[in-house]
Amino acid sequence: MTTTTATAHDSGDVSTSGTAVRLLAAAAVLIGGLVHIQLYFRGYRSLPDANLGRSFMVNGVASIAIAGALLWRRDAVVRLAGLAVSLGTLGAFALSRRGDGIFGLRESGLQPSPQAAVALIAELGALALLASTFLRPVGSGRALPRRAVLAGSAAAAVLTAAFTIMWVRDGSPASAAAAPATPGAVSIVNFAFDAPALTVPAGTTVTWTNADGFAHSVVSRDESFKSDPLPTGESFTHTFDAAGTFAYICGIHPSMAGTVVVTG
């Protein structure tokens, strides 16, 4: 009799902990999805390769759907789908920081900040939590009461809608004030230098102005000039006294590149 009671009690503890773990995983997946949707509206939809923006929106929608499914269901297929999304997101994160990046964009470190760090923590958390639900001591937990599921789904839907409306109203980062179209002026907009091949006479001061929604920098490949990270609206200037060809990149997004040709 004592053994039976203890076993039932243990099963209840495992079920309760499994439910909590599954709900935390749903929250982590939801956060990762919201970060991707925010980045889409903040500027990634404007990149020359539209596939990057589309991938962010697909990730966001899929993550939100899986987060909702984790509230409604505790089936292995739902938890495996969550693991697949988290693993895919982490894989894309790694690829975007190697070689030519992904879809023409290469990121650096935990940029953009703080979105990259938030998404990374959320996806790693979701991965660990969902994986633990396949372990016997944790399990998938109990099915939630219908009222609790409806309340949780409604709260997630309202949160997603409110944030999305806010991000849509913010519009494209290209709406930031660009630098005037004058000789020696380069605007950084939509993850690109708007004058990627600039020719100026010796003695010209070139001004780069960040009109994007994310920080960028200007770094010459020969290290003759280098800016600090430039927040939106900030500028960097450099005077070219000698003739030559000067290639440069964004130190944060190395796939962004430009050239200044200085004539004698």
C-alpha cells in the first residue's frame, strides 16, 4: 500500500514538472518567433535578397504556431517540430556568421543587438527544455484544461498582434533621414552603402551616414580608417589625401562592401 502511494505521488510530480517544462518551452519558442518578426519589419525585409526576409517571417509564423500547439497538445510530433525549428534557427545563426553568410548577409557576433542575444538564449532554452521532455524523469506533462489553453492562446495572440502592429507602424528603417545627395556623401540604408563605388578627387572628405534601423560601421580593408559602430542617424567622416583605391566593409556585417576611388 505504501509503495503504491509513493509511485502515484512520484508520477504526479513528474507529470507536473513535465507540464511546466513544456509551457516554458512554448514561451521560449514564442519569444524566438517574435524576435524574427520584429527583425523582418525593422529592415530585413528590405535586403536585396528577399529570401532572407521571407525566411525570417516563415520562422516567426512557424514558431508562433508551434508555441500554440505546445499549449494544446503534448504529442511527440509537436515537441519534435519545436526541436526542428530551434535547431534550424540555431543552424542559420551559425551559417550567418561564416563565409558569405546566408542569403547574402553576414552578421558578426551578437549583432543585431539585443535581438541576436535574445533569440539565441530563447532558442537554446527551447532546445534544452523540449529535449528534456523526452527524458523519463520529466516527460511531456499533462494536457491542460481547455479554459487554461484558451486563455493562454488568447494572451499569446494578443501579445503577437500588439507587437506586430507596433513594428508595422515603425515601418522600414529606410524611413530614417538619409544623408544629402552631395559629393562625398554615402548613406547606409537597407543593409547596403548607397554609393558602393564612389570616385572623388584627392582631398575630399567622405561622410557615411547610417540611415538604417541597425548599427553599422565603416572599416577599410587596409585599416587606414575605421569607425565605431554607428547608431541610426550617426555619421563618420574620413579625408582622402592620397590617390588610390580604398575598399571597405561594414565591420558588423562584413557582407556589406564599398569602394572609394581617389583620383590625383
